[in-house]
Amino acid sequence: MRKHLMATVAAAALLAGCLPALADSEAAKKWIDAEFQPSSLSKEEQLKELEWFIKAAEPFKGMDIKVVSETITTHEYESKVLAKAFTEITGIKVTHDLIGEGDVVEKLQTQMQSGNNIYDAYINDSDLIGTHWRYKQVRNLTDWMAGEGKDVTSPTLDVNDFVGRSFTTAPDGKLYQLPDQQFANLYWFRYDWFNDEKNKADFKAKYGYDLGVPVNWSAYEDIAEFFTGKTIDGKKVYGHMDYGKKDPSLGWRFTDAWLSMAGNGDKGIPNGKPVDEWGIRVNEKDQPVGSCMARGGDTNAPASVYSIEKYVEWLKKYAPPEANGMTFSESGPVPAQGAVAQQIFWYTAFTADMVKPGLPVVDGAGLPKWRMAPSPHGVYWQEGNKLGYQDAGSWTLMKSTPTDRAKAAWLYAQFVTSKTVDVKKSHVGLTFIRESTIQDKSFTERAPKLGGLIEFYRSPARLQWSPTGTNVPDYPKLAQLWWQNIGDASSGAKTAQAAMDSLCQAQEQVLARIERSGVQGDIGPKLNPETSAEEWMKKGGAPRPKIANEKEKPITVNYDELVKSWQKK
């Protein structure tokens, strides 16, 4: 009897020891079948990848971790679906908070300044790469993955598959953030109106060239003029859409590469060097040395001033009257209402909301009446310059986070960006981070319903769209200066030149304070002595002199021919 009892106890103990692993594997299989389809991996490969997560997570089972991101569709999916899946599969409990983008930066700043661990990981924009590299308060992931975090770094992470890794790599060659979602700022237009035979004939008769996707701002301006005031489908329509309220969101309108679209800064991908699209110059050691022309910067130079002048002019002439009093979030849904012909500054994050059945911009078969295409460039733009902005929300591990918590959070970060889940996540949020996902056959099948999104991300053109680069040494401090100063130009309180003079001076005041503090050491700002704008303009590159005729010859291309040319490349 005693022998039988001992055998029963031993069997029970053995069974109890096996149950968690069995339960985890079963949970993984359940999620693979029920949620993680389609995938760039086979189900067998998915299970193998998740089994690694199960084993790596064993030391952290039962731990509660907290991560945070801004509120967009992709992160809502992570918070509501993927966090639950991760907990069931690994036993690590995750609270994935969703808050405003500005609040994410505020929490991050508070943790940087206080050293108190508020969140175990952050998804914050790669726009902070210059900040993170210089302040040295985040773990550089290259060293982390090879050293302290090696035991929790997935062998199938495949960093080279991430299309935005250059955005999160500092001048020291180290990766500081891992992209989680990306979306570009492109040109949006009514494909149906542009292909209407009467519109085409009328446009050709008036302007002498074909109605099509504008390659430059001169063509965009003509198209805006052509459509503004027309009546189409019983509605008065406008040739342009934008927003102008003096509000923090007005800052993104410009730091999100508007000046580079006009042609400011130097050549360089992902960002201009030595002068970037913020107009900030760096020296050979990547130290910021100036923003105003007198120190070699470009923030108040002719290209930048031209960009503000065109923004103000088009907003007044060609956008709905109410646009001037709108914020970013208020203006976003307007093109979907069916009375706007084109928008030069349109985020692909709006794609999912722009393809909903029943909208005036979607036909009876559920296909979009619109398309997205590369942004037109201004008269100062040169081949080799960046052409637009790409948002890249990226995982960031603070040094102030205890190592065990950072390891658990790193597992979650890799899980929500893994090949196992990424294709499905991308179908939900349409914010692509992996080449393998972009090329997945499921997106070939879905492409006709997404208005050119897949074609753009598969094209060589996408390389010219990038986030803020490493020339910006303190993104939170500098970014807030933009809406305050450019808002004066938008409201008419200042000329574009006066607003940009004020902005570059304000940026240099921040650079000077950082320099005096010494907090960023030998990679922090080191301002050039003031000379003259004329002296810098003689050197070549940015800043460049004013072009006498800023209304260049307009150029358009046929959208369908453009896509065919991409496919050949």
C-alpha cells in the first residue's frame, strides 16, 4: 500500500511538473490556429518560435510588467490581444497602457530625470534617437543583445528584416530602439476625379500639361487651384486639405519633414548631413553647431521660409475655410467625407479608416476611389534629399529599469514584433516594420483595397521617407518650439521669415543651455561662432541662396505608369 501511494505521489508530482509546459504549448497552438494567421512562417515554424519564448520566460513566470505606447490601432491590438496571448503563452503578466503621444514622452522624460522606474519598456518614436544616444539613459540594444540580454534575445528576431533599423541606429553604429510600427506621410488624391475624361481635358486646356500625380509643388498648386470651387457629385470641392490651429499638433505638421519636402537641408538618407531637415547643422563629431544661417544652419534659410509661405498660402486659398481653425485630429477625417481632391501631407496611418465600406471615397465593390503616391517636392529639393517623413514607434529600454524587469519586457517587445504575429498585426494596423511582412502573399491579395500602400512599401521610393534623425539632441525640448513659432505665421501674426528667425534663435538657445550644462559630453552641442548667412551660402550645400523664380515648371506623372516603373525596379 505504501509503495502504491509513493508511486501515485511520484506520478502526480511528475504530472504537476509537466502541466505548465504542456499548458503553455497548448496555449501557443491555440493562438497560432485562432489568431496568428496569416503569417510569414509555417505553423510548425511559429510553434518553434513560441516554444523558445516559453523556455526563455521561465525565470520570469508570474512577474507583472508594465509597458506603454501611444494610442493607435496597432498598439490597441497589442494591448487588447497580443498582451493576453503573451501572458497565456509565457506566464508573464503584461499591462500595456495606451496614452497620448505627448504623455508617453512626458513619462519617459520623468523616468530619465528621476531615475524612478515608471514603465518597464516604452514604445516611443524613433525621433528621439539623437536624445537617447546623447543622454545615455537607454540600453543600447546592440550591446544588450550580445551581453546582459543575450539569454532573452530570440534567435529568430532577425534584426535585418526590420525595414526601419537605420532610423534607430546612432552614429556609433549601435541600435538603440527596435521598431514596432511604421507609417509614412504621403500624397493622397482622388484617383477617380483625376481619371475623369472631362477633368483631364479641362485641366490640359487650362494648364497645358496632363492632370496626374504632381512631382513638384508647382503642379500641386495648379491642381489645387483647378479643383477648388468645382461642384462634383453635388458637393463643392476643394483642391487641398490641411490644418492651422496654433496647437501642439501644428508642430508635427512641420517637424515631420515638411521643410525637407521643400528642399531644405543637405543630401543624405535617412537624413541630411551635415544639415538635417530641422535645419540643424552638426560638425564632423556629430555635435550640433547651429540652427540659424549665421551659424551654418538652415532653419531660417530661403528653402525653409518658402515651405512656410506655401503652407500658409495653400491653406488660405485652396482648403475648406474651417481648416485654418482645425487641429491634426480634427482635420484627419475630412478627406474621407468626399469633398477634397488631394492632400500633400497625409499619414498612411489613416488608411484603415479610409477604406471602410459606405464612405463617399469607397465604391460599391469596396475598392478605394483614391490612391496614395510619393509626395511632390519643392523648388529647392535636389536628388539625394529625403522627401518625407516616416513615423517609427520603437521599443526602448531605460537603464533605470531593473534588469529582470527589462528582460521580461524585452521578451514582450520581441513577441509583438515577431514573425509569428507580425503579418496578422500588420493586417490590423497597416503599419509595416518587416520586409518579410511587406512581401507576404496575403498583402499581394489585399493590395487593390489599400489604395497604393503596398505598392509604395514595396517600391524603392520608400527609402526617401524617414523620421527625425540624430542631429536633434533633445527632441522633447526642441519640438515644442515649432508649433509656438510657426503658429505665429499660420495666424498671420508674423511673416514666414520672422517666424523662422524666431524659431532658429529659440533652438539655438536650447542648444546653448545643453552645451553649458555639459550633460551630453563630447557628443553634445558646440555652437559655431556667428558669422553671416552670405558666408555660409558661399560654401555650397545648405543653406542655399534664394531662387529668383520659385514657381518652377510643373511636372506630373500618370499614377498607373508610376506603379509599373516601381515594379520593374
